[in-house]
Amino acid sequence: MDMTTCLKSLLLAIQQYRDGRTAQNAAQLQKQVEVISGLKCDQLLSSGQVLPSECVSGLVELVGNPNTSLTLTSSIISLLAQLACDDDSRETLHSSYNLTSTLASVIHCHRATPREPLVLQCLQVLQKLTYNTRIFQSTNYIHELITFLVTNIQSHNDDIIMPCLGLMANLCRDNHSVQSHIKSLENVKPFYRTLINFLAHNSLTVVVFTLSILASLTLNEKVGEKLFDAKNIHQTFQLVFNIIVNGDGTLTRKYSVDLLVDLLKNPKIADYLTRYQHFSACVSQVLGLLQSKDPDSASKVLELLLAMCSVSGLRSLLCEVVFKPAAPKLRAAGRRQAAGLDGGRKTEPGLALVQWLSSPVEGAESCSLKALQLLNELLEEALGGDSVSDGVLSFVEMLLPVLLGLLKSLDPAQGDAHLRKHCHRITHCFSESRTEDNTTHVHCSARSAESLCLSQVFAEALLKTLELMSKLRQQVKDMETSFYRMLQDQRIVTPLSLALTSHHRELACWKHIYKNNKKKQILGESIAANNAYRQRESELSVKRVAVQEVPPSSVLDSSSSSSRSIHSLVEKIQNGLELQEHVKDSHVSDIINVYEHKLSAFASKENRLQDLLEAKALALSQADRLIAQYRFQRAQAEAEACQLGSLLKEAERRREDLQGELSTQVLEVERSKADMEELLQHNARLQKDSEEHQALKGAYNALLNRFNESERLLKELQAAHISLTKQNESLRKNHEALQLQHEKLASVLEEREDDIRSLQSDLQKKNRDIAGLQGELRAEEEKVKEKDQEKRELEETVDVLRKELNKTEQARKDASIKASSLELQKSQLEVKLKQKEDELNKHSAMISMIHSLSSGKMKSDVNLSL
């Protein structure tokens, strides 16, 4: 079945479902919707036909009706999402069919069950529908939709958070009314806190959506200044560039580019980006995305680069990245351009731009135009300085054959849509040519498109051609002759006339191609304003004529009576003039003035009646056209009725066949019932087994949790036991070392005590010999002095030993403190540590004994010193 037949069947099913919302009508409509979904209906909304418009209007109406079944509503929404395949279709569904408010009303009706699949489907379609579309605050159910989004973004349902964030990002972007409404909500601060927490989410898509919402709502506020300040902005740049290059998909990359474009609109953030140290490396990675064959990704990358060109500090950096690396190989690449770029090796950024520039018109129109605009901006920057690098000149030489290839003659057989796109690209090519040097102008002038005089869609391209030729008259040989010869061509009369009568300033200002002075431009703007005023007046007059109803008989009668009265008046005036010649009446001049006044009044009345007659004639012609159109539609309807009659007969025949099949199906249903009973019994047994399995599973999980907890505690105790064992071993080693040192000191002390005893005995002997040895007194005194010196040395030695003993005592005290702490820890452990505690007590007893011995020896040393 063709598309027209399917649409007619769909429209009939919609009408039947409106008349009676039965299950049979719903099933029939569901079937027709599925049939349309299976066909290729991408360009259905752009066809401009009445039948698709009526079908879509009926489907949108059914979606907005809460009495429509959920299954049917879901199928219709899937079909409408399939129709919204491009920007024009999405704009048509939003503005002409109010699909946005309809889906918002569906979400509002099911707001109590946000996890329902229909709500998720509506959110996904709304996210697709509202992307790059301005939503007014006065749209129906928009406030309810915003409240729903804010509430569910703060929920813990991961399935609904991501589509809610994406839709909220679309609504907030470049929409001050929606932003003001969100800021006026009572729970806006918890909403901000939730968004800030989402910045640490593990999904890059959620992070991008959150940053986009925060940038729209808080960029010019204190919260935004903290989020995007000098400390955080470089991390934000790195994050966004990483997502653009290594994102989760086209959707994430698209929103990342939009986020960076929005941030660049802020002068402070744009200045931060000019000072970003990794900017060149990041841009090189972004330009690498142009090597892919995905037009959507390439279009967003080119959009980002165009936004960067709007920042004066970034244009020169972009020129360095685009032109300088590709300079050594551009000339050879230009020679390979006719055969296509080498796909086996990595393409340079400049060559990738040229590749998208020379892409076919169909399918990649936006990429081609954006590539032209980007090259226009970059070449304007690169060629605008005092000196031009060799790399830029090489790139221009490579670019010229591509631009000249785009200026070839057009093929009218491909249709107006293709020609319009092609001429739009040619217009940008001429704009590109204006930024290049004289060599570029010479090459472009050789291919000036003299065959563009087809219709109004080519007027702009033709004027760009004439403007370029006007600039090249003094630079290119024979260009002035070709320029005036082209102006004398009769084929350009129609496009120039359309440009003169256009209400667009750019087209009406075409006269400044001769002399670009202010008076000519003001003249063109005045012509454009006058044309716009005339167009508006003509539209209003047509509307007035369309609603005005004047009977044709009254118009004709009044016109004929007016004509007769005027003729009689003229005859009377002539008779009056003749009477004036014969009879010199003084009042004739007054009478003539009165008649002249009446004559002018009748003439103005005749003009008004003539205008009414023309208006009625126009209305009659429109009525004739409507009648002819009605007759054609009636004939078409009769043909469709005949076709439907044949389809009805075919349906009757199929009904009879299906009746026989139904009887067999009844028998199968009875057998199926018996099988169903057996299955139900088996299902009951399985249900019991499942319940027992669930109970056992719960017990197993509880035991498993207890086992895991016990194992964790055991590991902790083992770790603590190991650490205490290591501490005890270190203390034991320290105690042994101190004990050895103490024994050494005790032995040294005993030796010194023996020496002291021997000295004391010698001293007593000498004292006894003093009385008898008076003669040897001086010698003995010398000896006594020597002995005294030795004694002092021994006392100093004893003092040193005493200090070392004090240090030993202090170390013993520290060891005692550590031992007491170990005893406290040992008391909390299990029975296995009691043996260690006994050993420690033994060590403590030995230390106390050593302390007592050392204290006794110290007392004896004191007595000796005294």
C-alpha cells in the first residue's frame, strides 16, 4: 500500500475511534499507526499536503485526551517521535500542532507515577522536541512541567533523572522567562544543592546536563561565580573538552558543545579560555573529530569553532592550529582533492575542513555551510595582518580549486529544493572569496556564475556574484566588460526586480555594488522599508476583501445608476451652458459650482464602486477556484468511495473466511483451556516451591551476613594480636639490653670499690708512719698531694658512674611504665596471653631487685665520698 492510501485509512480509523472508543476501533487504529510507523515518513510534515496535516492533528488530539488507552497513546507518541527527524519537523510539531504542551499535559496527568513507561517516553520525546527550540512561559502546562522536573530531579530514581535533566537543560537555555520562574520557586536552594551533588556523578551525560543547567541559572549570580571562578574554570574546561573528545555518544557531545558555547558568551570566561594553557592541544583533539563521517558530530564541532572565532583572542590561536600543521602537505593534498582525501592516514585539520566543504549538498548541508563560515572567519584573521605566512598561502592555493568547483553551473532538473541549497552554498562561497587576496579574486572571477538567473531563490546568489565582479573590475583583465555585459543580459531582469521589490534589506541594497557609498545604501534601505509596507498593505487588503460581502447585483445596479446620473448631470450642465449663452442669468455661475461639486462627489463615489466591483470580481474568481477545487475533491472522494466499496467487498469475503477460521479457533481455545488448567496447577506447585526457595534464600543470606561479620571481626582481632606481639618482642629486647648494661655497670662499680678500700688501707698506714717519719715530711707531703689528685680523679669517675646509674634508673622507670601499659592491654586479651604476662612480671621483679641493689651501692659510695 502506498503512503496516501495508508494515510486515508489512518484518518478513517481516527474518526471511527473518536465516534466510538471501543476495543475494536482502538485495535484498528493501533494497527494503522503501526503500519505508518513501518513506512518511510521522514518528509511527511514537509510535504505541505492537507491529508498528513489532518492525520497528525488527529493523533495529537488523541494523545492529549486522557480517555485514550495507554498502549495506543504510547504507539502514537512513538510515531510522532519518528516524524520529528529534523529541525523543520520539530519546529512544525511544536508551533503548528502544539505537541509540546500536549506531552506536558500527559506528564501532568501521570505525575503521581513518574516511573511509568509512558512518562519516560514523553520526557524523551520532549527532550528531542525542545532542543534548540524556544519555549514560552505562556505555553500550556509549562509551569506544571517545570515543577515535575524539579521534583523528580531531587528524587532517587536514576531512570528518570537523566531525561529530566536533559529536558530541564533545553528549557533553561537562552530562556530568561523560564529561568526567572525556576529562580522564583520556593525549593530552589535544595534544587541547587542537588545539582551541585550531581557534578560528582559517574555518568558524563548527567554531569554535562547539570553543568548546562547551572550555567543557565547561576552564571551571573554568586553561586555561578563560585562554580566558574578562576580556580575551577580550568578544570571545567578540561572536563568539557574531554567529554567532547571522549564522550558517551553524539548526545553527550552535542550538549557539551552547547555548554562551552554558552560559557563563551560570558566575557570573563572567554578571557579565561584565552589563557588556558592546554587550549591548542584540546582544539587539535576536537578538530580530530572532523575526520569522522558523522555529519551531526561534525556540525557541532564546527559550531563550537565558530563560537570560538567570535572571541578575538582565540581566532589567532585557531589559525595556528588549523593552518600551521597542515602547511607542508597542503599543495600535494590540493592535487589529490579531485580524487578525494586519503582515508588510510590521519587527515590534517585544514584538509578535514575542505573535505566537509566539498561534501554533497544533500545530507550534509549544515556542515558545508558552517565549514565555509569557519574558513571565512579564519582566513579573514590570517590574511588581515601585515604579513601572511607561507602555510596560509599554501592553504589558499589548495582551497581555490575546491571553491571553484562549487561554482559550477546548476542542473534545474534536480528540483527547487536542491537548487536552493546549492545557491545558498554558492552565496557563502562568494562571501569566502571576498576575504582572500588578489590571486583568489582572479581565480574566482573566471567562474562567475552567469547561469543563476532562474527564480527568486537565486537572487541572493546572483547579487553576490555581481558584487564580487564589481570589486574585481579594476583588478582583473576584461572583468569590467564582462560585468556590464552581464548587467545588460535580459535574464537577470527578473531576479533584480525581485530584489528591488523584496522587503529584505540585504536584497534591496543591491545598488551599492556599483558604488559603496552611504546614499545608495540608504536608498536601498528605504526601498526595502517601502516594499515591506506595500506587502503588508496588500496582505491586509486581501484579508479585508476576503471577509467583505457585497451582493453583486447591488454593485452592478449602483454602478449603472451612478453612470446614468453622471450622464444626465453632464447633459444638464451642457444645457445650462447653452442657456447661459442665450440668457444672461446672474445665478448660473453659482449653479455651475454646485454641479461641479456634485460631479466630483459622484466621481469619487464611482471610483469607490469600481473598487468594490473589482474586489467582488476577485472574490468571485476565488469562489470559482474553490468550486473547482471542491469538484475535484468530490470526484476524488467518489473515486475513493468506489475503492472503499471494493475494499468493503474484499473485507466481506475475508470475513467469511475468518468466520470459518474462527470456528476452528474456538475448538483450539477449548483445548487451550484444558491445557491452561493443567498449567495453572503446575504453576501453583511452582509457586509453592518458589516461596520455599525464597525463604531458604533469606535464611542463607542471613547466615552469610553473620559469617561475613564474624570473619571481619576475626581478621581485626588477628591484626591486633600481631601488633601486640610485635610490641612485646621489642620491649623484651630492650629489657635484655638494659639488663646487660646494668650488669656491666655493677662490675665496674665493684672494681672501683676495691680500689677505694686499698687506698683507705694505704692512707691509714701512712698516718701511722707520720709520727716516726718527721724528716721525710716534705716527700711524704708530695706523695699525699699525688694521692689527693688520684682521689679527686676517682671521685670524678664515681660521679660519672652515678650519672650513668641515674640514666639507667630513668630507663628502668620508662620500661616499668611501658610494662604496666602492656599489662593493661594483656588483661583485655584472651587466655593465650597469660604466659607473656607472667614473663613480664618476672622481668619487673628483676628490675626491682636491680634497683634495690643499685640504691644500696649508691649509699655506700656516698659514705666513702664523705
